[in-house]
Amino acid sequence: MNATSVKTSFEGHNGAKLAARLDIPAGQIRAYALFAHCFTCSKDLNAVKQIAVQLARSGIALLRFDFTGLGSSKGEFASTNFSSNVQDLVLAANYLKANHAAPEILIGHSLGGAAVLAAAPLLDDVKAVVTIGAPSDVEHVLHNFGSDLTQIETDGRAEVDLAGRKFTIEKQFVDDVRSAKVLDGVANMKKALMVMHSPIDATVGVENAGAIFAAAKHPKSFVSLDNADHLLMQAKDAAFAAKVISSWVERYISSEAKDVDNEIEGIRVSETTEGKFQQIVQSGKHRMLADEPESYGGLNSGPSPYDFMSIALGACTGMTLRMYFDRKKVDIGRISVDVSHGKVHLEDCVECTHENKGRAGRIDRFERTISIEGGVPEELQEKVLEIADKCPVHRTLETDSVVATVLKP
């Protein structure tokens, strides 16, 4: 089950629009989680995407966003600090609560890990917190500034090179991180905690994980990300962390759906703005993707519209056959239906009626192949074909339909 990633936004601490993505499971949503990225990183880091996909497989939706002035978010990065990051996290949680459901899980990477530790006591609905490579002392981030730290303190600001990118850092940022006391709240946050850290992390030493773990009260867990770098750049390291997180949070969330209020009547299809054609399809509580193949300019992230028509025909055929044989108390094996679609010229259509033959042009042709495990007794074979043709979707496709379209004001 892959996540459907939908673009969204909300207002940050200074009113600037913060860019976000809500990664939604295909089925029912059991819980919502919130992710805080590392210092000067973004919501689109590969490790974050991996975590989103794994959580979706467990029925957990993840909101990931860019902090003020970073990634696709508006606002001035130079005016931000650790405290404002915590404020943005709380506002992100409020956005989820107002529009979907309150987040029960907080996940933070590096400085984002320290931020979720600071935000957790402020969010009553949060049940579990995960940190990845987080510093126990926020002042640790100042080590990234090197000799520029002196200029910041002397001149009030300086341009700092961080991983090949230039960022303006103001003195207020330095003062703020020096005053932050993350560990003071860890012992009393009353949330389950999992600390994840690599023993060879060269950016934030593993001793930081030890300090966070020692300060926390049970329930708490520690997971060693052996041989991983700080950003989990290796796909196998990101995948391992994602799988462990999705498994660990299972015991802290409900098995009941959290998106009851978001259930819709009928079908709603909306653009995700990811790629040229990708759409999110909602049917009641269920969600899935529709798309086009890469050869048509799509991302190939879901069935095409005609694929969905074939799916409808195949599913309806299998269900109709099952209902008939169950009602007749006939024991048959598992039913499978293969469906393919194409357009053929009417003169080449063997199955077309005489009336259709008189028309010009091409016609849609669905080829349906029914398979039943163990085979079907010869005396029932004609009945299978007869009942398959009584499938309601089959009848709809073979008769004229009316589509009434209304433009919503």
C-alpha cells in the first residue's frame, strides 16, 4: 500500500505560508503523524519519503512540512530560530486537528528531533515520539557555524556555508538555541519515546542519544542505526528506520479509523499536483491513485481511467459469479478475471451486433477471461458465461448511459 502524497499548506508562526505534504494511506486512516526535518533540510529528504510510505502501509497518514524560509515555504529563514520551529510544529499539529484529526505521533530528525521533544509536552493528543539523530543540547547546532560564529556574535549576523548552501544566521538564533533546555521537558512529557541514532554519526554524536534516553522515563526504546550516516542517505538505512518506526508505533495507536468525518458520499477525484495527470480518488473512506503511464506523460503511479473501467468489469464479474454459486450452494474454487481493453474498427469486431456493424469508426472492446481454480464441470461452463454476462457493470457497458454534468459555482 503506497501513500498518496497531497500538497497542502498552513500558516506558520509569523503568518507565512508553510508548504506541506500529507501522505495518505490508500485505505482507512488509523492515526496521523507529524514530521520535523533536520536543520536547513526539507520535507522531501529521501528518508522522510521512506518513512511516509512505511507508515501508510500501517494506515498512518503523515504530515511533513518545510519550516519557515526553507524548501517551498514562505518567510525569511534568517528571522527564525529553534523556538519558532517549535511554534511551527504546534501550528502544524493544530492544522491537522482542525482539518483531519490530531496527530498522535511526532517524528523528528536531527534538530527536528529536538524540536519534537520540545513540542511534545504542549500537545496533549500525542502518544508517541520518535527522534532520529537528535542532539540532546540544541546548542550543538552552533558547531556547524565554525569560525562564522564569532562574526555572528560581533556583527549580529553572518552568511554561513552549510553543506554547500549559503544561509544568513542572526545573533537572535544563537541566543535562542543557547537558552533552549530540551532535556528539562523530556522526563515529564508523558509520551512513549523511541530514540534512533547511528553509533558512527559524525554530525551528532551517539552520546546525545544516551543523554536523551537517560532523561526519559518509560516507556522508552533505543534503536541503533548501525553503519548509517546522519542523513540516512543510503536507501537501505532509510528503509530500515522507516520499517522500525512503523512497527514500533503500532502499540500506541488505535485499530479504529480516524477519518470518519472525512468520509464522502459517492466518488471524488482531485488533482494531487504531483506530476501532470496524477489524481487522488476518494470513495467513502477509501483512497487510491489514478494516473497515466510514463509514455503518455504520467508518473505511472496508479491505474489509468480505462484501467479503472476494466477493474470495475472484472470485480463485478467475480462478485456476480460468487453470489450465484453461493446461492446455488455449488462449491467452486477461487475466481479470477483478467480484463484487457482496446479500441477496434467496427468491421473487425467479431462480437459486435448487427446494429453496431452498420456504424462507422471504432468501438471500445473489453476482453474478459474467467479462471476458476480446479476447473469447472462441463455442465456448468455455459452457466458461468451466462451469469458473467449478467454482471451489472457488463450491462452498463453494453447499453447507452447518460452523464449529467453540473459546474459548481
